[in-house]
Amino acid sequence: MKVIRVLTSLLAALGLAVAGCGGGAGPETRATGQPSTPPSTSAGPTGPPSPSASTPGPGTPAPGESLVAGRYQPLWPFSTQEEAEGWRRAHGEDGGRAWHLDAARTALAFTRDYLGFTEIDRAVKISEEGAHARVHVGYRSQEGDRPAVAAVVHLVRYGSGEDAPWEVVGTDDTSFTLTRPAYGAAVSSPLTVGGRISGVDESITVHVRRPGTDAPLGERCCVPAGGEKAPWSATVDFTATPGGTLTVVASTGGHVATVERFAVTGVSVTS
């Protein structure tokens, strides 16, 4: 009997050992490897600026190749590679318009001169990485010396080399997004525009613009919106000849400043 009891104990111990080597993981097991798919790059309203839903991710041009060509939409100040190269030649001769080589000054000129958001008058933060720059543009808030950020303007070098001018290609959107139409889409009038917004009692204005024109090609004002990541949409009529890039601009404000947040995307117009 003693032998049987010993054998029984040994078999029970072996059974526990086998169960402990099984494929199931206990509650203390944690995965330490990288996920099989990359995490989402979209950020919530309080998170850091993320790569824009309206612009593709970073890229590096081949020698002599423009980063804008075939990848980004040239919104402003140049409409074509030829215009950018023409400025580069002229700047090499007389040094004129040196602000094209300054990402912050270009972003603010885009915001104030092209979009007409004159209250947005300062570069709150500047981040440059290779041929890319992101400039947080903002305005004086009610919190003393701490400025409020209205948008993160994404720029790239229009051409290769450090003497290539900066070109605005979109925005990095967080609490106010512009995801429709898709970046680079071919559009026609009337145009449906939309995205998501977090905020209370928001009033959204949509503009369609093209460089070289003082007035918008189309405008839709005062679209009510609000909530937590709530969808918004509007339809805007515009008049534009086919060809080239249009800038679709959505803005909201009225609480502290006329324009407190904005987002832009680039599209092309069909017949």
C-alpha cells in the first residue's frame, strides 16, 4: 500500500508539472514584444499634435526630387515647382523675400495673409525634422502670457536642399478635424466638407481658396456644432477653373477670438 501511495503522489506531481508547461498564460503574464500593427496616430483633444489626417506621413525626397511632387498638395505660397524654383533663382541673385526660408514666418504669413486670420499672430512652438516643419500658430489667450494654439501648420521644403523654400501642405488636426474631402481628392461644386469637433456652442465657417485670389472662391458660414468628438458637416458652393490645388479651410471661434481653431486640406478641382 505504501508503494501505491508513493506512486500516486509522483503521478499527481507530474500532472501539475505538465499543466504548468501548457500554452495558457497566467494573469501575471505581460506581452513585451511590439504589436503586430502600428498604433493609431490620431490624438484626442488633450493629446499632443499627431500627423494630420489630411496629410501623408513623413518622407524623404531622392536627390534632386521635390518632396511635394506626387505626395503633398502645394497650398501656399507656391502653386508649382516652377514657381518655387523661380523664387530660389531670384533669391540667389538679390536675397529678396528671405522669409520663404523661415518655416515660422511662412506659417504665420499663410495664416494671416492668405487665410485672413489676423488675430493669429505668433508661433507658439516650432519643430523641424529634415524636410518637414510643424509650426504651432496661436493667439493671445485670457490666461495671461500663455498663448492659445489655433492649429499646427505642416510645411515641407519645396525642392531639395536647405535653400529650398518652405511650402504649406496641410495641418495636424486634434480637437477639430477636417477629414472630408480626403486629402488630394478631385472635387467639384457643391462640395461636402466634414470632420469631428470637441467643444461647446461652436460655429464653423468653411472657405474654399486658391493662391492669387483675394476673396474666397466659395464660403459657408455659421454651421452649428459641438460635443465630444462630434461629427460635423457642411456643403459649400464654389466657382473655380479646373487644374491646380484648392485650399479647403474650416474654422471656428467666437468665444475668445474670432478664429480660435482651424484646419485645412488640399484638393484639386475637376470640370
